[in-house]
Amino acid sequence: MRNELRVAVVGAGLMGSDHVERLANRIAGASVVAVVDVDAERAQRVASKAPGAIAATELGSLLTGDRIDAVVIATPGFLHEKTLLQAIEQGKPILCEKPLTPDAASSWRIIEEEQKIGRKLIQVGFMRRFDREYRQLRRLIESREMGDTLMLHFSHRNAVSPSSFTSQMLINDSVVHEFDGVRYLTGEEITTVQVRLGRPTRHAHHGQHDPQQVLMETESGILVDVEIFVNAQFGYQVAAQAVFEDGIVDIGNDIGPYIRSSGRWGGAVPPSFVERFNDAFNLELQTWVDAAREGTVNGPSAWDGYATAACCEAGVAAQKTGQKVKVALNEKPALYSDEKVATAA
């Protein structure tokens, strides 16, 4: 195994700052040596969270030297492709926050470049694969202990969304997690997507239609529905229910103990994704570091990033028409042929 993994984190916003803090304080076998952001002041502020880390405004010169071993990409999705190509060219292991890229065509270009290298370098940041309850549900589905899986019901609720959060972003930035979650849990590709727009909440921003209902089908005919509601007011909730031939299983819902006392009952609803998936983020990063030190990938691959991008494209098209839209996927390259859809954790 390689010595301690020296990591450059690209992007000093919310996710980048969170990754720096985790790598510096909670993850074994890695250290942050550089934080890269176009905003030099912000890069310096975030770099100060990791002892010895430098701040930089561009990645190129760091990649060509011997200062770093691996890259975490936490910039907005439309900036990912350039950074991915730079890191792939230098053969650096990469943890790339979702989306891999904003569309299927650019994600496919990344797959083509990774094939030229001849080995997988990229893990995509679908952290739900590292959530304890998601992993338990996946094992139940794989075991067929309760018979075949017939349907999956998902709810994805945020307390509030920024005013800049558009209707398309409900698909591309939120339901993208359910697209990957369905693939992870079932081990199947999604074949069709449909979006239904009903009565909007008064809390929706101008030009934003919230909530929405997203319907999917998988290769074997599992039916899936997602309630995406990004201005639900009460907190952050990501839950799922699997309907089997011989039973029903729920995951997600509230966190912490369910208390009955003084004539009242209830639990807690987390305020954001940070609290809900804290342990999953830790395991995701630790898994990536361990695999990178071994020269492997043990998480969602570039293929998973490409497949979800194709699902998002179908979802946005379905938003516009209300019709069922087929998901268009290229043939899976040999580099990824040894992995099931449900990789990781």
C-alpha cells in the first residue's frame, strides 16, 4: 500500500470545505496538501482547516509536479469535465462530486479518456451507497429473502431551496441521487422516466414547480416513484420503501430515538443532508482513500456517473412533455464490464 495519500481538493464551497475538514480530522491514511479555488481568499480560508495545506487558484501546475497523489473535485458540475481530464491525463485517482458532468455526452467523453488510461481512476460522490440503511436494504433485495422486489417508493424533501434552484435542478441536482439509488439497490439500469407536475406549493420560488413526481421503470419491470419536494419546510428527509412479494421495508425517515414521554411522542428530523448522511460521507471518503492507496476504485464509477447523467437527461425531457421517455445508454465498455450496477460499500 502507498504511503499517506496527498490530496488536492478543488472547490472551496460548502462541499469542498466539508471534504477538507473530514480528510483533515476524520479520515485515516490521507492529508490535504492543497485547496484550489478561483477565489484565492476563499481557498486560503478553507486551506487553513488542514495543517500544512497551501491555497492555489489553478490545479494544472500542482498536477504536473510531485506534490499531490489524488484529487477531490467539489466544484459546480459544469466545471468538472476540464478538471477530470487534467487529472486523468496525469493518472491521478479522483473523487468527483455528483454529477460526473452535467450531460451524458460529456460524461461519455470522460469514460473514453479513462479507457485510454486502461484502468478506473474515478469514484463519483453518490454517498447514499455508503449509508447503513441503504446498504441493509440492498442486501435484502439481493438475498431475495422476502421474494422479488416489485416496487420502490422514495421521498426526497428539503426544508427550503435557494431562489436560484430551478425546476430542472429538481431533477439534475436532487433526483440524480434517486436515479443512482435505484440502480444501486436493484442492480439494474433504469429504462424509462416520466415526470408529473401537479399542484405547486405556495413556497415554490418564481418559475420553480415544486413538488414533482418522478416515475421510473427498471430492466426487469420494477416500478419506482419519487416525490421530490425541495420546499417542504419541516426539515430534510430522504426515505425509501421497498415493496416485496412477502413484505415491506422502510428506511430513512427520522433520526435518533423515538421518544414517548409526558403525553407526547416523536423523534427528530435532521435540518440538512450533512446531518442525515454524516456517517455515509465519512465511509465514502475513507473507502476512496483506502482504494486510491491500493491503486483501485471501490465505489460508484465513471459508468455510474454516465448512466445517471443519461437518466437526468430523460427526466428533464419528461418534465417538458409529461410523457414516458426512454433512457438512452451506450454499450458498457469492457473496462466496466466486471462490475455490477450495484457496486461499492
